[in-house]
Amino acid sequence: MKQQSLRKCWLDGKGAINAWCSIPNTVTAEMMSMNDFDSITIDMQHGLVDYQVALNMLQVISGSNKTPMIRVPWNEPGIIMKSLDAGALGIICPMINTPEDAINFVGATKYAPVGYRSSGPTRAMMVHGAGYHDEANENIISLAMIETVEALENVEKIAATEGLTGIYIGPSDLSISMGFKPGLDRVEPEMIDAIKRIEDACIKNNIKVGIHCLSPAYLKEKLSNGYHLATLASDVRIYSEGIANKLKEARL
């Protein structure tokens, strides 16, 4: 199966840097894919991306060897399956709050007899090879987002879900759920403890742990501490920051 850069990172014992595409545009997605990311996630939840645009973005990402992933809008089997059929090799699913949520999520990413994914990999077979159906269950990446107090209380059971690749920490929503303001790169003791609990659950169950970061320094800290995946901001944030810095420099 093609575009296995993320799994290669993990096989080599390295943490991966993930790109985040919220802008509904093939050019910006292509620019991301031309840089030294290990995987690229198209955000269909809070990004401005619908299914058709996500498909077009996947097409330009195919020109690289980067692993394409999609954060789906919700834990809904239809959009999970359609995203995989379009060629995504990983799904990040928001608001996984209970073990049942996790079981349903994983089931939608896997063909029978392991799961209940419907067979019809229209584009996936075109780009990932004729053996896609036989290889998909072992190669599709499933990352459950932990981002509420309820999920945190259930994290040990969620992490034990059979077939789940790993957990992706959503610091902003988790912060809100715990009574703080939204934001990434948390430093509150309560948040540090919560994130540590998630890490420990992943370690105990031998699954991957990932997190969304804002600054390169915070990302490097997480990867040095054994995280398997860390996202660097988003295309919107990087683009906005670049414009603001250039303009500030021009006006000095």
C-alpha cells in the first residue's frame, strides 16, 4: 500500500510531524505536501472543507509520499467510510467519550469480520493498489480524540479498544471541558495531569499517542517525550502568522 510515511516513522521508532489543512484549497494542500511533514490531515470538522473539496485535496496529496488523513466531522459511519473510500489512510475522530463510541468508530474503519465497513473503495483501490481490500484492515490508522472530562474518565477503557491505533489529544476542547479557556500548549497543572493520564493509558495498552500543538517548541518537547504524532498548528495559523510577521517587518 502506498503513502506509508507515517507508519514508516513508527517502524523506525520516530515521532511524526503532522500537517493540518483547514483551508479548502488544493494549492495550499499541495504546498503542505511539498514540505517535510510525515502525514497530512484534512480537517472536515472545524476546517472549512466539505467532502468534494477533501477529495480534490487528497488527489494533490497523492503526488507526495505523505500519509493522508482526515478528521471527520463526527463519529458517523457514513462520512468515515466515504473518507476512506476517497483515499484517506487515517481517520481522526472527534468526541470519543465512551468505550462504545470507540468500538463504533473502529468498526467503521475495518471490513468484516473485524468491523462493519461497507466495501466500495472507489478511489482508494485506484491509488493504493488492487490489494487494498486485503490490506486495509491492517493499514488504516484510527485515532480517537480525547477532549472531554467524560472521555478522560473513560480513557483507560477507550485505550483498550481492540483495533484502535491510538489516541489524539484535543487540548482545546479538553481545556474547556475542565473549566479553562480554549487553547493549545497547555501549562496548567490540572491539564498537565490530564494529559499525563492519557499518555499512561496509551502506554499501558501499547497504542499510539498524538496531540495538537501550536508552537514548534511544544511540539519538539512532546516528540522528545515519546509521542508518536504531533501536529504543528494549521495552515490557517501558519499562513496568518507569516502574513502578520512580513507586514510587521515591512512597516518597521
